[in-house]
Amino acid sequence: MRTKVFSLLTVLLCYFAQSQHSFLKIPKLEEQDIKNLTPKDGSEIPAEILHRSVNYDIDMNGNLTKKFVERVKIYNKDQAENFFNKEIQYYESSTLKQSLTNLKASTFNFENGKIDVQKVRKDSKFKSKEDNTVTIAKFTFPNVKNGSVLEYEYTILSPSDFLRIIPEFIIEDEVPAKYVEYTFDFPNTLGYNVNYNGSLLPKHQESAIKTVYGADYKVTRFGFENVPAFKKEKFVLNSNNYKTSIRMELNSTNFGSFKSYSTTWDDIRKSLLEDENFGRQLNRMNLIKNFLPREIRSNISVHDKLSDILNFVQKEYTWNGNTGIFTDKGVRNLLSTKTGNVAEINLLLIMLLRDVGIEADPVILTTINKGVLKNYSPSITIPNYVVVLAEVNGKKYLLDAASKYTKVNMIAPMALNYNGIRMGKEAQVIDIAYNDISQTFLTVESKLNPDFTFEGTFSDKDTKLYSVIVNDIYNRNMEEFIKGYKDKYKFTLSDIKPTTVNGDFETTMNFHSDTFVDKIGNKIAFNPMLFLYTQDHDFNQKETRVSPIEFLSGNEKVKKITITLPEGYVFESIPSSKKFRTDDDSIKYHYIATKEASNKLTIESSILINGSFFPKEFFPAFKQIFDNITKLEGQVATVVKN
């Protein structure tokens, strides 16, 4: 069973003394805040949050207001672009809408002895649709320089439909913050749980009942001072999962009589299966009657039939890039236009599987960038992706036709986010991890020329889930993909050819370089790993590990380099071979040097990581092993003239 890594502190609202700290006050922007060009502590940080606050307020009519304010000091604008390119998401469908109002944004600079203020103009703000329900307002701060202060604020108004779960607010950021505030005020007739995630504790806290506009209100307030920067770590799917955050969830109402709102995934399942843009789409089986080719319908093998139907949908229909668990224009429109969102494509896949007698149900989940779906906190608003679970004779198969390259028991990498909820006869939490091993094969066939240059061929092949990832990158921008190899390897590459064969993605090329050889007297020395050797590794973190180690799948990287010397030269010495592994075989490594003839050497290395998730306590073992790998692969061979 996967180790539980997400800590949750659920704090029931109670009465305790009000702190002396003043909430809901935005400090005045001081001239010195703008004039400063470097942090006071002398640290090298790209930016610093001077003030960030969010205030949620529910009025007596059940309307929810969110007010957000952020003020950021820029020290190095080249490393702080995420602070001056802003996006604000809000919900906007034909039947249910939030309203974005009071959006103001300004850049403050100190120029010619005075404060210069440049506001974001109305024509610099624009909107785009992420899917059929989510609208994104975008803008960019003008005239950003080192030393600028950027400030923006906005208000989002929501009807009572949005009271069940208040959006998560993340306290920590990749830069330090002087002050971060979260406040939530609501009528005493409502009851909320505080879902508090993370280890950072507030400096100021208040939870009490106050009289507001003649009515009793509960106030919940947290103030954080001098919040340190959250340091990103490698091999983490989404760092936000491990930052301190606050999310409020409605648990009850009391309008003369008490009512509990402990929503379950089964409640959500019933609601979804009755929804016009979800479950009712699955009932329109007349749309796909006799739709599949005869050769697929007549296939006896269930596994082949699963694969054939998946391939059929992938070939005939194209995902438009929109996520969401609800259909946009419906399965009927998908059949006619050949294009649809992820829900439309995978609901069609379910219909086709059911049409040939295979039990299949939708699975709702969140993509990695949206954070982990919390099983203990059911919500219809958080999931944003749909995949398919087929079941035959008790054996389960995951399928996802939104990606053109996935296979049976493989879903899009962006959706490999721990858990999903099966919407079948009952709601069921399922593990959606990819349990196979994805491999990368790096193969070099080379020869040393008499002028001590190297030339040869290089092949970079990825399998299984890694092949899906590389295929997507290549098809997104073929020219940039090829350019990536030339940027990575600082020597001559030619005839670069990417191909897909039997699901594996392979890129082959020719190379020529004069940078690998050192002359030492009458000897020639070089690392036989050639350009596949790196002097450092990705597990070189010096600070104590905070987050677990996460991969999209278990993986193996295999390197094979063959070197042939020119006539008249022989190997005098070659590297030593070695193997090692962890006690539980979760990590295995070997490095084997084989002299096939006096002038021919083959180096083979393989690092196998047998799993996609490891607790943070495993990090020292990873670091130690990769330290040893770097030393082993740094060995050199010497060559002399015969």
C-alpha cells in the first residue's frame, strides 16, 4: 500500500480569544519599499512578497465574495517572470457564473527622485477559455525593472452554489514573504471545517463569533509573518502538494433545524450519472449502433478487443486539449466533427466498450498540475479529467483515448496523479499509477580516427510511458525537438531522424567531435562513456529532503557504448566493472566494461528504479548510489600505439 504522505490537520471551529493582531489591513506602500534594489538580508532572491492576502466573506443571502491583494518586490526580473505575467481563473458556464470585478494592477518604480506609477491598461487585459466552464483573465505588468514593486487586486463574486468548498489557498511560495493572510467570515448559521495542510504555523490566529451588520458571524483568520521560500526539489510531480495550505469545507447549516453536508463520493456519483453532460451521454447508445468495424466486433480476444477499440477512437477522434469531467458539445457533436474534449472522447470509448459487452465505467481524477485528489474530501468541482476503467473477469484495465499514443493500462502522463474515483455501480477509489517500467536506451557506435577525433552514430530510444511523453513533445514542435539535441550536445550532429516503431520513440543521428581525447605523453586517455557521461547527478541535493521522491513510472536507463580504435592502436587499460543494489532491489545498477578485441571496447551501464514513489527517507540512499554511479562512469581508458 502506498505510504500516506499528505498530512491533514482538520480543525473544527471553536471559540477562543481574539489576538491583538489587526487583520484585513493592507499596509501603506512606503517609498523605501520601491527604492530598495537588494533584499535587506543580502540574500540572492529574484523577488519578495511584501503582502499577500485573501479574504472570503459570505453575506446573509449566501453570496460569496473573494477579495485578493498581492504586492511583490522584484529584485531580478529575469528570474521572476511568473510574478508579472498573471492569470486569474473563475467559473463561467451557461447556467452558473462567477463574476470578476475590481481588477486593478500597477507597477511602481522610483525614477528621477519620485515614484512613477504605471497602471495596467484595460486593453492589456484579456480573457481566454480553458474549457467550457473555466475562464482565465490574463494581464502583464508594464515597465517591470529590477527594483519594481508590482501590486494587483481583484474581487470574485459567487452565488450560493459555490459555498460547499472554498478554494484552497497556498501560503508558501518559491520566494520569501513578509506577510501572508487568510481570512474567512461567514454567518453563524453555517458550519465549516478548516482543512489545514502542511507544517508551517501562523504567527497570528483568530477564531471567534462577532456581530456584523446586526447578525452573528464566525470569523476565522490566519496571519503568517516572514514566511521562508519554499525550495523546489527535483523529482516532485507538483510542489504545491507539500506546501502549507488552507481550504474551508461546509459541514452543516442551521436555519432553525440542523442539516449535515457530509457529501460522499456516492452522492457525487449519483449526481454525475444523472447529469446531461456526463451520465446521460452514456445512455445514448443508439448513436453508436453498428458503429465499430466488423473485424473489431468479431475479435475473440478480450485484450485485443480492448486495444483495437482504444486504437479506433485514437485514430478517428482528436482531443482539442480541453480538460474537465463534463462534455462541452456532447458525444453526438464529437461523432460529427471528430474533435472533442477529454470527457467526450473517453465517454465515447466507454459506450463502444459497452456495445461489445465489456463492462466499462468512467473514472474522474485531477491532473498533476491541479494537485492530488483528496479521497477524504469529496467534491464535484475539483476533478478535471476522465479516463476509462474496463473490467473483464475481475481484471481491471485503465484506458485513455485522449492521448494518441497510450496503450491498454496506460493513461496520459499529465493524469498520473495517484488516485481516481470510479463512477460505477458504486463510487470506488482506485490507484491509477502506471505499474510498468519505462525504459530509455542510449546507444553509441563510435570509432576513434587517426587524428584523435570521434565519429559514429547515436540512438536515443524511449519505451512505454516515456515514449508517450517524447511523442507529445516532438509533435508539439518538431523543429524545437531537433534543436534540443543540438543545444544539449556541443558538437556536430547530423541526419537527426525521429521515428516511432512498435510504440517506441527513437531518434537516431550521426556525430563528430574532437573534444573527448586527452594526450598524455605517448598515451591517449578518454572516458569511454563519451558524451553520455555527466560530472554531476540529479540527486545532489545538500539540504534535508522535504518531499517524497516521485516519478511518473518506474524506469530504467540503459547506456551502451562501443568504441573501435584505428589500426595500430590498442587499449592499454580499461575501466573496472561493478554492480550494486539496495537491499530491497528497488534500485539496481551495473557498469560493465568488456574488451572484445585489443582495439574494441564495449561499455554497458544500467540504472533501474523499480517504483514510482519513494518516501523522503529514501533520498540518502538515492544520493549515495548516484554518487557512486558518477564515480564509476567517470573512469577513463588509455590507448597506446601498438
